Amino acid sequence: MHFGQINTNPDWGGGENQILHLVQELSARGKKVTLFAHPDGELLRRATKSGFLVSPLPFIGRRPSVRKTAKLISDAGIDLLHVHDSRSGTLGAKVGRKLNIPVVLSRRVASPIRKNPLSRLKYSRRNFSAVLAISNTVKNVFLKTTSFPEKDIFVVPTGVDIGELDAVSRDSKFRRSFGGHYLVGGVGKLSPKKNWQFLIRVAAKMAKTNLDIQWLIAGDGGELESLELLASELGIQDRVHFLGFRSDALHILKNLDALFFPSIVEGASVTVRECMVLGTPVVAVDADGTMESLAGHGWGVADGEIDLAVKCLTEALINQKLRNKHITSARRYAVEHYTYDRTAVGTLAVYRKVLESGVV
């Protein structure tokens, strides 16, 4: 069997990282896999460098060509297509119907499908043989907002690289550079749904305690100016450090004394899962996908509950017994449930079910 993976996104993000590792894991199991990706994208560059079978998608202007893509897929002898982003879903559905081959869709976000007829038609059983949801949270939202049959929606958790995470070490020089006794913060895009304003308000409340905390936020985005202004208005501009986009995000997460994850909408947070392996305790807003990932091995607070967030962060920093309990149980759970190996095994199981059913 020959499996084709399609991704049309030119940018690099968490989804592209997951695709690259999926190709790696499937190839390591002796499966024939070809990645069809954006010709100018970082995913294609990295996959090519790694020696995987790759093919640039044929674009006409800003859109991939259905006809030329179908010829590529046909010439490659693909038996099943796996599509990984919104545009590749549209492309893959058309190519799949044209070539009469099954198409599997990955769904990574917990956003509801729009109610307009075109969106409902796009995410229908007519276009996809199965849907891979990265969490039960994503599955439930997809199920509630589409007509897709539940029996054809499968939960396959996203993995993290345990070996890479275990190689990351604490860095006393990095920690000293910020001056505080404790480092707390997070990594993510500076966007409204990531809810960094809540972190800053919690930081302002904690500034009134006797805990010497410096706060790190690594990421870029359109909210930087407003977040800097809020920190200044609350008088904590010297305690909150905006680091911008950082390629060493794992290094930052490892050197935090606690992750504070304020995001209000998450399908399944990879950052939380990484911290669970790294041994960084997690305090998070109780978004469904985040709490599903954390699985009780950390602290959850409702958005806006500043006093409770202060209480939980204080426990995470100074209550050594509870801190160590969560660190130990979180790592054990993550190593058991969030590996790339488990993702690959789950994905292959879905491929087999689709191919054995013979329904396209």
C-alpha cells in the first residue's frame, strides 16, 4: 500500500511538525509514504532534507491545481490520501472522487464547523472516508456541528518527541538572566484566544505576594502592543518579558518553574503535553482540550478566576509534595499516551479499517 499525505500550508507550525513525524514513523515501519506539500513550504524543505519521498504540489497562482494534483497522485499509485489542513481537505476530496480512492481527514482544532451549506457539505461523508481527531474534545465539536457519522470519527492523540524532550536540560545562566527566584510563563501566539491578558492580570496580583516571580511569554502576534500596554498600566512591565518567536521553545519550557497556560480554546495543547514530559508543572485555564491533555495531573482554573489562579500557582511553586506528585504522574501519563509511536499505530489502524471497508 502507498499512502499519500497532503498539506498545502506554506508556513511551519505544530500541524506541520506532526505531519513530518508521522511520515517518519510510517516510513520507519516499512510503509510507503509520499508527502505532497506546498512547493515553497518549510514542510517540503525539511521532508526533502530528511530523505522522505516528497512531491511539490502544483499551484496555479495561489491555488493548487486539482487536475495536475490528480495526475501526480495517479502516477504515484497512491491507495489512500490523508489530508491535513483546510485547503488540502478541499483538494483531497476532489482528487479522491476523481480517482476513486479513499480520503482521510485530520482535524486538529476545536472550532465548530460553520453552519453555511458549503461548509457542511465540505465536511461530509461524501468527501471523506474517515476523520482523525486529535482529541475527544475535537471529535465532540466536529460531531456536533456536522452530519458525519460517529463510527467514522477516530481519536488519535498527537504525539511529542520523548527523546528530544528528555535531552533538554535546565540552564542556570538562562534563569539568572531574568533576575527572579521563580520563572513562570508560556509559549504561544499572541492572539485573543490564547488569552495572555489573563496571565498578565494574574502576574499583577501575584506581584503583591512575597514570591519573587519573573514572567516569560514566548511568541509573536498582533496583540504584543496591547499586552505590553496592559503590563505597564498594571505596573509590572519590569516583571513580564516578551521574548518574541523563539526556536528554542523547549529550552524555555524546561526552565520554567511552572507553565501558566491561559488559552481559552484548545483542541489538545502540545505545549501542555511537552511540559508534562519535561517535568514542568502546569496551571491552565480549564478549556476542554487542555484539561483532556492534562488528565488531572496539574491545576485547572476558570478564565477570569484570578484569586484561584494565584492560589494554584503558589501551590505549584512552593508546595513541594503536591508539586512533585503532579510532575511524576504527569510524566508517567504523557509517556504512556503521547508518543509518536502511538500516533502512528493509531493512524495505521484507521487506514486499515478504511481500506478493508472498501467504501470510498
